[in-house]
Amino acid sequence: MLSFDTPTHRFHLRAAAVIRQGPRVLLHRLETDTFWALPGGRVEPGVEAW
């Protein structure tokens, strides 16, 4: 996971994707969450961006 510290915070780099099919957008939610989110996750060193 790519992360670094600043004098007041720890920063974790994450990526997300917006995936559309016509008027629909892909979202996901864990059963225990009360919110929906875009698919994505942590960025690892060496992972290529498209």
C-alpha cells in the first residue's frame, strides 16, 4: 500500500473507478455498511495505471 506521513496526517493512496452502462453506474456496498461506494481500493507499488 502506498502511504506517507505529513506533520499532521497519514495519507493512504486509493483509486476508484466510475463504470457506466447507459444511464446506470456501478456501485457496491458491504452488508454492514449504510453507504454505497465506487469500486476501487488500495494502490500497490508497481501497479500500472491504464
